[in-house]
Amino acid sequence: MELTLLGTGAPAGLPRPDCPCAACASALGAYARSATALLVDGVLLLDLTPGAAFAAARSGHSLSAVQQVLLSHPHDGPAVEHPAGLPRAGRVPDGRELALLDGHRVRAVALDHPGTGYEVTSPDGGSLLYLPPGASPAGEVERPEPYDMVLADVVGRPDALAKLRAGGAVAATTDVLAVHLDHDAPPGPELHRRLAAAGARAVPDGTTLVVGEYHAVPDLPRRTLVLGGARSGKSVEAERRLESFPEVVYVATGGVRDGDSDWADRIRLHRERRPGSWRTTETCDLVPLLEADGPPLLIDCLSLWLTDAMDKVEAWDDAKWAAGGDRALREQVAQLVGAVRQSTRTVVAVSNEVGSGVVPATASGRRFRDELGRLNAAFAGECEHVLLVVAGQAMVLRG
């Protein structure tokens, strides 16, 4: 099955007309995208968008052999012209199947958002799933064999990809393409980095692909450390790296602080951001979690883990620190780092970067700063990816 992406952008395109935002201002040349439309084997057109005939011609194709035009979502972009000779656009009712004369089968998938998803199977058995913008399959998804390709709003609805993975519809061999790209996704290398963390990729308008053909699947890192200062966006970045995966275990090392309303507000905001399928565990006992098999771990954060570890060895007392507290703490750090090295789970950990701030006025403050720097360096040494988040922008230090 041959697929040509006549467009890969949001319904209004990218850049949006008359939008002054930074993403639209930089979405020029190769980064510009027309509204998403797919041409399957030259006979099936999914979504009719402005300039579809010209887009097909630019990619070396024609719409003259199209047998069926299907719409997936209410059109809220520029007015659509209907090329002469093209069949009238329609929609398949949810759960029904349409058979084309050449042997393609199209089944309509019910969604949790206005619109229709389409599962397309070619005469040779290749399969793809196409979801409209802002949509996820309704209900549970169970499929005996994964799709060869999935095209979806990965940036806007990462939970849809998580649901497909949970039901076996998306596996490591599935080619996941991000479409309906809008100005909420940064163009250029940052977009590709963000998609790669979800096991997805984006291609330019006009790209032709063979569904089921081998390609280099984005390499998902098993261990990632996300560093950043206070309110830098490091926790959001860490959560983003796992939001397209089901059954994530969120390990909160901060615990509960009775009577601290500000801390309670912080915890509430974190919980509200997390997908409903994630499970939260409040503990600083990280080694057993790292040693056990299971779903991905998101550890937030190592600096609070270190505070707990220093409490246990009474590291804040100068005399006890000098009398063996330093050795006891470093043994705990070594055990943690060793567990990360041996862990078979996907791990994303968050930590504070405090080495660039004001030098603490107390010996205990300087001790914490120094030990956190050592912990971060040791933990980073075991990670395939290390990121530094500044002002909400992730800079890749490794990977």
C-alpha cells in the first residue's frame, strides 16, 4: 500500500493565516504544512483540503483514479473547492465497512471527539489507521495484530497513542506519523526530538511512503535524566516524554507536608497534569522499583530523594557528617546509581540543577548543593538521554 501525504498540518494549515505567534512566524519553507490529506494507492482520498489536486501534482500523482473521498472531521479551515471529476466526499458510519472495487477495505472507527477514524486495509494485507485532529478512539482498543502505520494527532492527543499501545494496536514495528501539526508544536528539530520521545516522526508535505516497509523506528531511550532550575518546566518535559505510553508509574519523592498549603497546591497541579491511566507511588525507596520489572517509571525528583537520604544519615550535622555520614550517603547514592544501570524498565528522572545559583550561606546548604551535583553527574552517566530545561526550552546534553 502506497501512501502520499498531500498535507500534514492542522485544518487551517501551518502557518495559520494572520497568526503572529513565534511558531507560525518560523513555519516557513520546508516547515510550512497544508491541511492534512492522504492519498492511498491513488484510489482513496482521506479528507478533501484546499488545493488537493495541485498538492497531488506537486508530489507526482494525480487524483484522476480516485474512487472514494472520505471526510474524517468537521472542516474548520479555508473553504474547500471540489476538483472536477472527483467523487463527492462522504463519511462512513461508525463501525461500518466500505469495500472499494479494487479490493481496499475501509472501516469507520468511533471516536471520543466529533469526526470519524478510518482503518484501511489494502488487498495485500497492509493496514493503517488514520485519526482526525484532536481525536482518540472511543472505548477500549484491542487488536490481535498491530497496524503497520498509524497517522494521528500525536502532539495534541498523546493519550490516543497510549490507548492504542495498551490494546496492541501499536507496537515497536508500527510506523507512527504525526499529522494535523499546528502552531502549538514547535517547528524544526525540537518537533522531531519531541516526537521521537513518543516513538513517532513527522514528514514533509508531499512525502510518499510504502505502508509496512521497513524504516528506522525512532530509538526510544530507556533512561533519561531531565535537569532544570525552579519552575523551569523540567517536570512538564519529563511528563511529556511518557504521556503517549500507558500504565506509567509516577514516583513522587516529596511526600506530604502537613499544614503547608503551598506544597499542597504544587502536588495538586502535578496530579491534574498526569494522564488518568498513570499510577502514583509516594516513596523514596527507589532501588526496589528500579530492580523490578514493570511499566515505565517517572521519578520526580532526585533532589527530594537526596534530602530524604541526607536526613537518614543526619548529614546536616557537621560532626556526624565527618564521623561517617558522608560515607553512608555515598553508599546510598552508589546503590541508586547501580540500580539505574541494571534496570530493565524505561526510566525518566527529574532533578534540580543548583550548581549555577547563589553559593549557599551555610555549610549544610553547600553540602546539599555539592552532593546533588555529584548525584546528578553519576545518574546522568547511566542515562542515554540527558536534558537541561531552561525557560521551558529543553536543551539536549546527551542523546
